Amino acid sequence: MNEVILDTDILSEVLKGKDKAVYEQATAYQTAVGHLTTTTITLMEIVFGLQRRQQQEALTAVLRFVKQGKLIALPFDNRCAILAGELYAKLEGTGQRIGQANTMIAATAVVYQLPLITGNQRHYQRIAGQGYNLTMSNWRES
């Protein structure tokens, strides 16, 4: 199984374990690759959401997964920042904004040349529509 990037919505579902299809795909992926893969942007969104809702037990579990290497967050580096800025400007210029965080996640997937696993394909399709090589899949539909 090839490496992929989990978007915030999918990683959130994996952590909750409520969607059977998503959980099974994540388990198979983790078994094959050895960890779950996301972005530093998604990790920030997950931590923010758990902290805001004061879900300390869930937050502790996520941080433990990161520390144990079971959840790897790909860094948002200079290449990602430059591409995200370019994408954000293009999308804003065409009235197709998807938000800064989603633009940063998409840029990370493009830079690392990894498919993005997301339930928000309509949003991210705007990136592909600008001519960038962003491939997507939705584990809810698999």
C-alpha cells in the first residue's frame, strides 16, 4: 500500500472510530505502512478542536500516537508555503477560496506528491482545476 495523506475530516473519523469503512481503511493502511500520515496543518486542527472542546483524554491519545510514531505529520516547509501562497492567490482571484488551512494541506499533498484522503473532494477539486497534480480519494466511499 502506498503512502497517503489523511485530511482533517478523515483523521478525525479515524480517531473517533465511528465510521467502519474509514476505520478499516485506516487500520489496513497503518498495518501496511506502519503509521498514519497527515500534515502538520491537520495535526494543528485536530489539537485545536480537542483542546477547544476540552477533550483531554482524546488529546492525550493523539499526542501519544505522535510521540510513538504512529501518527506522522509531514512538515509544512518553504516549498509548501510558497505553493500554498500561490494557490491561495489563484483561488481567491477566481472566487473559489477553500480557506487557508485547506490550501496549506493541499499544497503539502502536491509538494510531497501523495494522494489526499478526504471527504471534501469538491473543495480540493478546485486545486486540481488550477492544473496542479492533486489526487484524492475518500475512504468513506471505499
